[in-house]
Amino acid sequence: MTAGTIVLLVGGFVVLILGGELLVRGGSNLGRAVGLSRLVIGLTIVAACTSAPEMAVTVAASLAGNPGLAVGNVVGSNIFNVLLILGASAVAAPLIVRSQLVRLDIPAMIGLTVVLLALALDGAVSVLDGVLLLLLLVAYTAWILRIGRRTEAAGAAGPGSAEPVGTPRGKAVLASVGLIAVGVALLVVGARWLVDAAVTVAGALGVSDLVIGLTVVAAGTSLPELATSVIAALRGERDIAVGNIVGSNIFNIGSVLGVAAVVSDGGVPVAASVVRFDLPVALAVAVALLPLAFTGFVLHRWEGALLVAYYGVYVVYLLLDAGGHDALPAFSATMIGFVLPLTALTLLTLAVYEWGRHRGTAAIARHGDGDDGP
């Protein structure tokens, strides 16, 4: 590894941290100024901004004739976002999960992933497919903004509101937009430096474009989300931390891949291995968030550590598969036959326990109300 590559890696990391801090501050201030909740800020403004590196890399790779890199970046980023970033954020500080995420936003992420998998079955995301993804994203964003406005208005009207609607002020809005613009610029620059350095190292190892996209480039372009979510969690902006991840995954499919398919000649080809393995993994990861969120509507540190561990398992599998290693069959059999079923059983047990506990609490509350009545 040359000195220049080390400088790019370190410099990119520092710039990303600074950009993430500015983006969290700007997004939070802007949301308060225009009367949006922190969750809606994370799902829309921050998510769209932190998806800027994915957009730049995916569109450029698609136009340059590297579809493996383009598709791998989006799919790999979505896996990285949930397993590593959300996991690391929960390890840094347990994350409270709003009921809206469980009822609306996580199912929307799952649904869009299912749509992408269905569209990719024919081996490509066509121009029309890209238009469909963009329209679905527009509909989702409008829906979330409408719900956010309605929720904030109700909260402001009711007693004891913890987050009243802010009054728009021109200077505050302009200052917040300025922070967001500078933060996004730093995120894009920092991510680009890190990706360039990482691709140089990975290319020297002889790894394919698809594997580079699924791992090195996906991790590099998702570092803005990592910086933003961890900083937000440590600063107590936990709605932004969680909303950023779910929203970024939705934007990655709807906006990033949608735009890449529309601007590319004939759409974006999707490798058969992505349809068989990586997209189903992305779908499974999205579905896995539901039982995690059900356990008290909190992502605990141990759950975050579990997500991080599974990302390590995923990367090990990709590297063993890419290298045709002799340990791959035994590794796969252990994961499929023991680790995954045990994890699924544990999460299911916890989800059923929490569901029963909440039902019991609700029944006690109803019984108490009945006793107090006339």
C-alpha cells in the first residue's frame, strides 16, 4: 500500500466525519424550522443527502459500462446499511424504534426490495423499470411528508407535546440548507477518496467488479450513512440515526438505481448471481428488522452486535466464493444448518414474548379503566 493510498483513506475518513456532523446539524435544524419530526427528517432529507455518493458512483459506473459495479453498489450498500451501520449505531447507543417505522417505513423498504427483485428476474432493470422505481419513490416521499405534517400538527395541538412544530424563519432555513450543502459536499468528497483508495487495493487483489461493488465500493459509498447515523446516535438524535438507514435504502433503490436505469442505454444489466443470492440476502436483511424492532421497539446493543457479526459473515462468504476456497461448503453448511435457524428462533421467541407482554399490559390498562369507571 503506497503512502498516497494511506493519505486518501485517512483523509477520506476525516472528511466524512466532518460532513456527517454538518449534515446532522443542518438536517435537524431545517426539520425543526419547517415543522418536521426528526424521524421524517431522517427518512427524507438526511437519507437523500447521504445517498449522494451512491448516486454518483452508480450512475458513473453504469454509463461507463460497469453494470456489476453499479448494481453491486446499490445492493451491497443496502446490506451494509442495515447490518453494519444500524448495528454499529445500536452498539454505540441503543436505538429507540418508532412504531411508524415498524408499521410503515420498514414494510415500505421490504416492498421496494421485493419489487426490485421481481424486476431483476429477467436479467436487467430496464428504462421502464427505472421509471417505475422513481414513481414509487416519489409516492413514498409524498406519503411520508403528509403523515409527518399531520402527526406534527396533532402533536402541537395536544398537551405535553415534546416536539412542537417550528416556525419557519428565512435565516434559519438558509443557514440549515447551507450546513446541509457543505455536509453533502464533504461526504461526497470523502467517500470518493475512500472508494478510490479501496478500489486500488481491491483491484490489485484481482477481485471482480461485482464483488468490489458489493463490498469495497458499497462500504465506501455507505460511509456517509455510517458517519451520519453513528454521530446522530451519539448526539441523541436517534430518530435521525434509524430513519437515515431505512430512508437511504429506499432512496438507493428508488432514486439511485432508478436514475441509473433511466439514463443508461437499455437499462442496467443484473448478474444472475445477484438475483440468486445478493438480492435475496438484501430482502432477508430488511425483513429481519421487523422482529428486532418488535423487541420493545428498541434496538439493543446485543442486537446491534448481532447485525455487525452477520455482516462479517456475509463478507467472508463473498470472499470465499470469489476465491473458490475449499472451506466454502463447510462454511455455508454451518451457517444454513445451525447459525441462521438458531438466530431466527431466538428473534421469533423474543418477538412473541414482547407481543404477549404488550397485550398483557394493554389488558391490565383496560381492566384498570373499567374499575375506575362509574
